[in-house]
Amino acid sequence: MKRLAGLIVCFHLAIWALGWLPDNFLLARAQQPNYLHTDGSRILDTNDNEVIITGISWFGMETANYAPHGLWARSLDSFLDQIVELGFNTIRLPFSNQLLDPSSQPNGINYDLNPDLQGLNGLEIMDRVIAKAGERGLKVILDRHRPDSQGQSELWYTTHYNEERWIGDWLLLAERYAGNDTVIGADLHNEPHGAATWGGGDAATDWRLAAERAGNAILKVNPDWLIIVQGVQEYQGDTYWWGGNLIGARENPVRLEVPGRLVYSPHTYGPGVYPQPWFSDPSFPDNMPEIWDRHWGYLNRENIAPVVLGEFGGRSVKNDQEGIWQRALVAFLQEQKISYVYWSLNPNSGDTGGILLDDWQSVDPAKEELLTSYQFPLIGSSGVDEPGVATPAALAPSVTPPATVEIGPTATPLLYATTQSPARMNTPSTAAALAAGAAGLRVRYHTSNPSDLSVDSKPEFIIANTGKEPVRLDELELIYWFQDEPGRSYAFACDWARIGCENLSGEFQIEADGANALRIHFQPGLEPLLPGQDSGEIKLRFNRLDWTEFQQSDDYSFSPAPDYVEWENVALYSGGNLVWGSEPGAAPVSPAKATFTPIPSTPLATQTRASSIAASVDTPTLPYRLIVIVVALVAFGAGILLAAVLLLRKNR
């Protein structure tokens, strides 16, 4: 009986010891983290099962809202539940470096619907999105979409956010989410283009070298992440979509110090975004697989590295040109077993729309049908081993475009059309005309959103120098006037500019009576506009912070101009002097030139920020945890040893 009592005591001692082990220690023993790695062109999970990422982008954190869009209409939980219901297994979450600035405060959130987000900063909202996504089995790719909230940049750095800051912010996030297998990778920089090169060797412009510097730095602090690298726009004379050209990766691959972590992620779009020449080729859409394969598909086909098509999308999946293109692309991805992330969940993507409709609730049924034809289950879940392989007949790409679709050479929009004057064209005052003639500067205007009622306004400009002297852009100020109800706040963005969105900024002058102005300024260091030259297109956008609709047809500077026209309802100042156009009321004014001090490009102190984050988490420190685990294991071992001794004595 004594020996039996001793065995019972030992058993209870062992159970007591196990009870002192931290819950996450026991959970880790039962369920290993499911990080992803690569082998050739395949993405594999921890158990070496092949994974195909079929995800969706949910943007907003990269904008001046510093939070995913749509939270003014619905709860975060309802969005995530719907993403799972729609069959996606991954969320690509765009953000900007500006999100991490202390002054960046989230807005555009209905806190009655999202009370748990009240008082959180942008990084803490990111925490909440990731935590709730993980609870549902979703994976997350973090996408550094922009340096700041105003627009994308050609290169991975700008004057305000230099390379040190870019890498430092990635290290902050890599350390913050280390050990959290919901976050599977870092999409290093969105859509390198323009000055960005591949394999040229210039550290200031070679995107491949920059990706290596950032990727290897990240892997030193978080070796579990995938390093996701987009392409460039142009390579050795071959021009493709921004971030989509990976031809150079064959001879100059990205070299990472941790094997099995590299993923290439091109972007590609259809004719609804830009009429590329291949869309008007008589062989369309049969010509598309060769174009996709040449620019990025070969990496998958030749087993060089995995490809995740990081962005594609469009408004139509019907029997028009864009719909034919989208269906052909999904069929190509499915045939090649290539992962993808669709752009986007949001309906407020100007060029493409989203899978959700404008009410932020209803689903576009045609897009849903197309995408569900090629989806992979939640990563790590049991179920279907292979993604869908049968393309429904209704979605099969059409080799011959329907007769109703006119596919041929696309007419080039007029860039300068003085004969096509939009409605409400004013005649500039004599003083303004004389100033314009003296300076030789002229403003051409166009809008890509001619709707009377809209959630955003999209004015586009070209500044032309028809004079005889060079003009410095940083001495210019361009003003666009718009009317809205008092008390509103706005967000500004640059969608594209030939001179680079990072080289311009916008601020709002808000008046009590709702007569507002968007003031555009240019950064120092730009090449001057020589006589006979122009700035190229400058595509801008602004919206209310809550993304509600407003009337733009009564704005002084608005016109539904179908083509670029000279437009005097905007004003251009040089050195504080009006040189083009007029203000509301037609009386030209010469306001004092505003002074703008650039924000210093000071990298955040990663160590300090990480320390403050760690201090705010109410968890035991590492030494305490180690002591608890060691004591518990020793007690457990002692119990087992005592039981063994008693059994041996009994056997004697």
C-alpha cells in the first residue's frame, strides 16, 4: 500500500508540474507554427505540403485614413468573416511608412461598429487585423505600398523616407510579428517603376540590390518570413506594367542569405487601366500567355522560384475586352498553378473596382464566380488537396472576341485641344492673360472621374512651358477650388506623375463657408521645365475622410473634360505671382508664396520603438518564463524518477 501511495503521489506531482507550464508552451507542443518556405517554384508549409496562395488585397492603411477602408460602414469582424466565406486564404495588407509616424492618427472608423478599435494607433490597428485574421485561419502579407499617404514612389526611398527608414520600419514589423505565423511575408516595395532598374549595379536605382539589402536584414531578425519581391517597369528596352517586369531575374536573381524564402510577385493589369499595345493585337487574347510567361511566368515554369501574382483586377469579367483578359489570366494561373492576390476587396479602387460593390457589403457575383473557380483552402487546414481545376464553361476564355467588342488600334487621347472647350470655360482677365503670356506657363486639365456625384475627385494636369526661359517647378503652386459643406476633412493622393509622386505634395485650405482649395506644391531638386517642355501628366485624387459622396459638378475648378484642354478655372502661381488662370470671382490675386519646410528624413529608432512596444505588453519577462519552465520540468522529472525507483524496489 505504501508503494501504491508513493506512485499516486508521484503521478500527482508530475501532473502538478505540467500544470505550471505556460499554456502556449503546451500548445506549441501540440500544434507547430505553420510557416511557409519554398522549394524551386513551389511554396510549402511546415510539413512540406504544397500551398497555393489565393488572396485578396484590402487597402486603406497606406492612405491618410491609416486604417483599412470600409470600417466606417461595417465591423472588422464582419469583413474578415466575409473574406473567409468568399474562399480567400490570405490578405495582402498595404501600409505606408507614414502610418508608423506618431502624428498619424487613424480616422474614417465608425467606433460604434468597431468599439475595440477606439483609441488605437495605426500599428495597433494592424495588430488587431492580424490577430483576428489569425483566429479565422487567414494568413497575412504585409505590403509596403507607399512611403507616405499621398502616393506611390518610383524608388523604395524618397526625400522624406530614406532607405534607412524603409529598412528600419521593416525590421520593426519583422520583430513585432516574429513567432506569429499568421504573418507569412514582407512585400518589400509596391510597383517599382520609372527610375528603378534591375541588375544595373547602381545602388541608388537598382531595385534588385535594394531588395537584397532589405530582405537579408529582415531575415536576420525573422528568418521565418517569405521575402516578396516585385519587378520593375522597364528592362533593356522592354516596357511592361509597374512592378511587373521580371525578365532580369533570370540573369540577375535576388540573392538571400536564408535559402527557401524568395518569392517573386509581379503585377499585371488589363485594358481598363491602360491600353497596352498587346490588347489591340489581332491575336488577342491568344497572345497573352506568351507575354505573361516572358515577363514573369517563366520563373514558375522553369522551376526557378515561386511566383505570386501580387495584383490584378478590373471592373469587368464579361464578354468585353477587359472581361476576356481577366478570364484568360485566371485560366493561365490555374493551368500553371501560380498563386495570386486579387486587387481588391475594396469597391473604391478607381481603375478596377473591387469584389465588393459600393455598399461595402454586396458581392460582385461575376467576379466571385471567376475567382472561386481557382481557390485553395485555408493554409494548414484539412480538406481539398488541390485547388479547383475545372474552369466553368461560362468562364472559359474566348479565343475570338465577340462581334460587339471592337478590338483594334486605340485612339490616342488629345493632350492639347484648344478647340474642345469644356463647359464653364472662363475667359481669363486681362491681367491674368498678360501674366500668362509673360511667364509662358499654361495649364492643361482633364478629369478621369466626370461624375457629378462621387466619392472622390480626380483632377489631372499638365503644366507646359511655352515661353523662352526655364522655369523651376519648386517655385510653382497649383490651386484647384472645390465647394463642399462646412466641417469636412479630406485626404489627398497622387495616383501617378511623370515627375514622380514623391516630388509633389498637396494641402487643403478649408474655409468656413465650404469654399475650399487644394494647393499643390513641388519639391526642390526637380529638373527645370525648359522652353517647349511640359511636366507630363500629374494624376491627383482627393476624397472626404469618411468616403461619403459629394457633389463636384458645382466646383469652380471642375469640368467633365473628356480630353486635356487649357483650363483657366485653376490657378498657377510662380514666386507668388499669378501666371495662369483666375480664382473664383474672376479677380486675379497674387497671394504670398507659402513656405513649406520638408519633414527631415530621420529614421525611426527601431530599438527605442521596439522597447516601448515590449514594455507595453503585459506578459512575463523571458527570464521569469524560463525559471517557471525549468522548475516545472525538474519537478516533473523528479516525479517520474521517484516512481521508477519505487517500481524497481517493488520488483526486487
